[in-house]
Amino acid sequence: MFKTHSCGELRPENVGQEVTLAGWVNRRRDHGGLVFIVLRDRAGLTQIVSSPEAAPEAHEAAATVRGEYVIQVRGVVRLRPEEQVNPDWATGAIEVEAREVRILNLSQTPPFYIYEDSAVDEGLRLRYRYLDLRRSRMQRNILLRHRTVKFIRDFMDAHGFVEIETPFLFKSTPEGARDYLVPSRVHPGKFYALPQSPQQLKQLLMVAGYERYYQIARCFRDEDLRGDRQPEFTQLDFEMSFVERDDILDLVEVLFTELVAAVTPQKRVLSPFPRLSYAEALERYGSDKPDLRFGMELGDLTAVLSTSEFRVFRAAIEEGGQIKGIVAPGCADYARRQLDELTALAQKQGARGLVTLAFRADGVKGPAVKFLTESELAVIAQHLGAGEGDLVCIVADAKPVVAGALSALRLAFRDQLQLADPDLLAFGYVLDFPMFEWNEEGQRWDAAHHPFTMPRPNTYAAMMADPTAVLSDAYDLVCNGYELASGSIRVHDPRIQMDIFRVLGYPEEEARARFGHMMEAFSYGAPPHGGMAPGIDRTVMLLAGENNIREVIAFPKTAQAVDLMADAPSPVDQKQLDELHLKLSESE
RNA sequence: GGGGGCGUAGUGUAGUGGUUAACAUGUCGGCCUGUCAAGCCGAAGACCGCGGGUUCAAGUCCCGUCGCUCCCGCCA
């Protein structure tokens, strides 16, 4: 071993011991006659001091080291003088007096600071990710991720789940996200697909009788990226037999509550997790993944303004839309520019405009005031609970547009007014999603969750007549405005499954071609079952207080899906293409 | 596919169309025996992402392009 101790563990009780440490040179302070080296390893920092009196050769070597050199130091632990104790360090009470300094490896000057978490262009961090991962922010996040996954594995094991691996090379299905395809060398013209999730496989494991399966599963989706979306990401994928929805929700609630207490005890959670229907989430927050850390709920003014003469309101009502508003507390003094930004934000969500009313001491101000009666203004204030000093934002438009615009405004105010407690993890469940969504482009019904989702029993009867009336037994876990997990109770009755395929427009033959293996498996005694798949990256991101999953992934890709360090994707040799029976088209 | 933001020494930033592009930090050299953001002295280091255009004159204005990023579409 190159070391007897880590750089994080020496304490006053070790004084007098001869120890050997090894690590990276964090910083060096050369006083000529006296050299201080801050040595760093994964466990922490320890100050090394060398002087010509104590060990002339060690001192000579110490004077030549530079930042990020890898060195080994043999020396004696000493107490620091009382006034020189560094209270910010775990090892701040001691130092190691060098007897021997061995340079194990040199280092170029790094392209950015390793010893402090100063801002650096993210492209540069990603190109030198191995250096970025040395910095304390990334070390903290990666170790937190480890502790999170470790906790989850222990928890799942303790609750009777079996970890089972499923293949990466699987079958492409036209539903859902775009697949990453892998060409087959052995079968010219045929392709595997990397799994978007192990959905089908985990259901087959239920048919196989494992009853409780889980996996820390990598998933692949070839869609455009966001701060919370990478082309490959990790889920806690699990499935349970002989359970109903609430069995799964209760289990996941315990899992996340205990996880937070174990790995980030400084964070708080709501208890119990609020459970809202999809309809209620949209009604109150305008979103199916609401940030529940703060109020500012949407107020519905459609009924109370039904007789308004204001053209904007009348148009919305006549077109079957809605008039809804939110109250931004203390924002009545917003400048013209700020109001323009709010309007632009609403318009980006498809709204035709935004009605702003500033409730000031000298009256209500806003471009629309002259079109509204005194009593209408009073009704708006009373209905939304707006008082002096507040800014009311109203959107009158089609229902989804109103929800989208006000939800975006609500989140903008959250950030501007710092309404959300950063130490609160407001988990909540969204339930009773619609079973089907109308696909305008394809002129057909799509499964809102996926085609194996069980309809809510009391809504199933209407399925063939009116797909919009069918709710599904699907559920999402949300937290602080992010969708953290999706899941559902699955269909285990082949007759219901065929009905669903009929609504989706798959004739029996096509359904068998696409999902024949599933249909067949389900004919051999499929138990009632359901599951869920919480995203590990987003979970760790929230635990770490980051707002980007790249910060909790060791080697992430850029927003353009590029690995800047390895330079992937990259061209391949003609020979490789030939083996795979691939021919590039002219335009490439 | 569409829209916004950013791009200036290694890093982080400043820079009214007008001399030799500034500051901090880092790097290198010298001095220095109690520092911990060590200090003091000195030096090197950027043709301003790239290409084109406007202009007597472009880091600055315009167009294009590349990269990073955020958002919309997309993500069963």
C-alpha cells in the first residue's frame, strides 16, 4: 500500500505516529525555508510541512512539487500550535512533518482550478471531465449518488425484491420515444434496439413468478435533450405482483422518506405525500408536475366574469375556453419591462396575451383596466385573494393554453420571488391520468402512459364509445416541479388488452406482430401486477440541490448529445460499416 | 426542426466604432521559517470562436457559421 492513512482521518490522538500519506498536491505555499503542502485525496485534506532542519532531502523534493502532482509523504503527525488550528478542516488540528517526499507522478497545470469550485465553462469541464470529477462539487455529488443507490438496493432487498438484469440488446417498438438502434452483423438488415425502459421484460418477470423485481436500469431514448434529460439515464425500475395502486404508492413513499432521512437529513419532505388527481393538478397548478413547495394556486374566474364586456374575456368564453389568474404578492410595482417579459413568457406557451392588473394604493393599474367595471375588478380581487401591492396575472384562452401559461408564470414568480424553500423536497403523487390522448398529427388515439396500462375499473365500460372518458391506473411521483417517476397497474387480462389495442387502432394481427410475445405470455397465467420507475439522476439532482442532471452523472453528454471528452459519436471505418451491411446515404 | 443567451490571456471577467485590449487569479523566476485565498518584487501570456461584410477605422455594427447553454416542439 502507498499509504497508511487517508488525508481525512488524522486527529490529535495520532500525534507522534509515523504515517505515510499519498494523494494530489492541492496547494503549495513555499516560504523558502519552510514549505507547506496541502495534500488531497478522496477523504479530505491534510497539511504537510517540510523544513530543511527536519529532513533536507524531503525539503528539497517538497520545494519542486506543483499543483496536482501525485506524491507520497512519510512523516510524523504533530499538533499545530493552538492559534494555527484550522477549524474549517477535519484534520485542522494536526499537520504532518515530512521526513520523505516521493513524487509519484507529475502533472501539467490543469486547464481550470481543481482546488476550488469556481465557475468554469461547462464545455471545458466536460472535455476534461476526469479533472472536473476531482473537484469537490463533483466528488460530493458522485458520492451522494453512490449512497443513494446503495440505500435503494438495501431497501429493495429488505422488502423482498430480487435484482434481475435485463438485456440492452432488445427489440424496437414503434411506440414512444425514438429508439437507439444497433445493427446486427449476423442478420443483415436487422437491428436491435436499446431499451427505452425494461417495461416489457419486467412484466414478463411477473408472469415468470418472481413477484418482486427491481433493477438499477440504464434506459436509452433518442430524443432532444434538456437539463433534466440525457440520451441515456438511470431508473430504479421495479415491478410487483398481487398489488394494487396504493400498495405501490405507499412503498415508494416510505422509500423516498427514508432515503432523504438517510442521505440528506438536512432536507425535509412533506408527510404524507399529497395525492392529487391529474385533473386537480391541472386545475390548481396548471401542470401535471406541480412544484408543491409553494401556493400561488390558479383561480378560476370563468364563471364570475361570464357577463364581462371585455373583448378578450368574451372571446375566451364564447370559444369554450377559460379565464384564470394568479396573484404575485408584492409585485404591483413591476416596471413595464418586467410586465413585457411576463407577457412574452405567456405567449411562448401559446397564449394570445396576458392581462396584468396592479393593485396599487392609488387604484388598479393596467392596460385592461379601462375595459373592466369597478365591480368586475372587485370580483377579481376578491376571488383571487389579491390585495394592495399585489399583481394579478390573468390568461383567457383555451383550457390547455391557460394552464400552460399560468404554470410557466407561476414558476417564473417562484424563481424571481424565491418562493420555494430550497431545503424542502415536496414529493407528491399525481393520479388518475387520462388513458388515451388524441394525436392530431397522426389522427389517432395514443396511450397516454403505455398500452399495457390498466384502465380505472369504473371508467372502463365507456372505453370503446368515448376514449376520453377512460382514466388509467397510472401514477406519477413529482417533486419540486420535476416528474420523478411514472408507473401503473398493468393489464393482465388479454381481453382488456385487445380492447385497448382496438382503440389505439391496431387490428388484432398487427397487435400480435408487435406484441405477440407479450400476448402469448399473458395467456399463461399472468398475475395482477404493477410497478413504477423513479429516475435516479433526477432524484440525486434534487438531493444534491443541483438543477441539472449532468452534475450528478460522471460522464454526461452535452445538449447536442455529444461526449466532448471522448469525441463521440464519431465516424467509423468502412470495414465496420461493411460488416454491419450499412451504407451511408449521399447527403452524409 | 424553431427561438433566446453566451463566446476576449490557462481560468473568471471588464472593455462609448478611434493610440500599445484592462483587472483578478493562475503560470514562470527571485526573495522569504508558521502559512492555510500566505506575502513582496519581476516576467511571460489574448491578433478578441471562425468566415465574410459595412466603415478612413471593428473586440464593439451587420450577415453567415461553429461550439456551449436555456426554452418550445419532441420525450408511450
